[in-house]
Amino acid sequence: MNIFTQIAKSMYSPKVIADARIQGIGKTILFVFLLTLISILPVVYYMFAGISEAVGTVKQSIQKDLPSFTIEEGILQSDIKAPLTIKNGSFTLIFDPTGAIDQGELTGMDANVAMLQEEIVLAAGGETNAVPYSLFSSETMTKDDLISLVDTAESSLPVLLGLLFIVVYVFSSGMKFIEVSLLALFGLLLKNLAGRKLQYRHLWRMAVYSTTLPTIFFTIMAFLKTEVPFSFSVNWFVASMMLLLAIKELYAIDPKES
């Protein structure tokens, strides 16, 4: 049975999950990595789309909406006399060379990026992170120079997104292995309740396939941007029930299984 057929059948067949206990560990580990890949697809897709859109929006806002300016000796300078707020769809940029706005005021201003007198501030999730202009360059920087920097970032985006994907995938894979290992530990209790003699290595393999149904379900919900109430509890309950049904299936297959 190929790995994709196993994914499909593991969503509804306790017998297939039970049979996986004697499967080679290499194929089981490959199954974990494939499930992880499937589970992060919605996150990666929406994250990459959001980053790409944000970079394009920032570039457009700088080119069309910002007045001419220079950054000299770490200070933003321009001819405008009052702060400027630029909105482009869901993106908001605040431009303030006057020093009227402080970093602490940005949290309640619903801004994504703010170019203040001495620093550029990124705001997300109610938190702000400031980077002084002096870190970028000791030389004078103009609007055209900033556009060139954004162009460079845009051209490097595929590489940066690729690195981001690797980081997300490695982290998610680690979390998946931890989830499976904990579920297999819980399986030691379930197999005692079911009166079956199974070793941890058998339960670990079965636990991998028991997570298939909740993984696919939450992946679909993530693509649909639909929040599932008590998702953590639902995930563990469904996976545990699939594992219990698989353990009980062993009794139906062979009462003398050990």
C-alpha cells in the first residue's frame, strides 16, 4: 500500500492503523514528515501571500505617496510640517519627520509601519519593534535609495520565503514527533484498558497513523479560515479514539496477538 493510500484509509479504517504496527520505521517516519507538510500548507500559503502583498504595497506606497526625504546622520528630514498617514488597503504607513509621534503612541494608531524622526517602527499583534536609521547606513539615504532597498528585498523574496518555509517545516516536524510520542505514551494506558499486549514501538507507529484524521480535518479548516472551538481538545480526543479503535481491532484480528 503506497503512502497516499495509507493517508486516505487511515482517516476511517482502524484496521489499517492496526496493521501499521509491524510496518518499517523508515516508512512511518516518512509518513510523519508528509503529514507535517500537509498540515503547514495553509499557514505557509497565507503567510507567503501576506508577505508578498505587504512588500508590494510598501513599495507602491513609498513610490507614490511619500514626499521626498533624506536620512542623514540617523535623522529623517523632509519638507512636510505635520505627520502624514498613508492608507493602502489594509496597510497603513505613518511618516513623521517632525518628531510629533513617539514610538509608544503607535500601538493604538493601527499602523503597520511608521517612519519616525530617528527610527523605523514595525507594528504587529499589538507590539512594536523599532530599528534606528543609523543601523542601515552611515551615509545619507534618500527616497530613491529606500526604493532600491525595497526592490532588493523583493528580488530576494523567493530565497527568504524558502528559508522561512524550512524553519516552519523543521519546527512543525519536531512538534509532530512530540505529539505522536505523547499519544503513544497514552496508548500504553489504552492498550491496558483494552487488554492487549503491545510494546511502545508498536503503539508509536499506530499513533502516527491515528493522527491522520485530525490533521487532515484541521488542515481543511485552516484553508477555509474557519476556527474550530476547543481545537486542542478535539485534536487529542479524535486521535486518541482512533488509536483506541485500532488497538481494539487487534483483538478482532487475532485474540492471541502479543
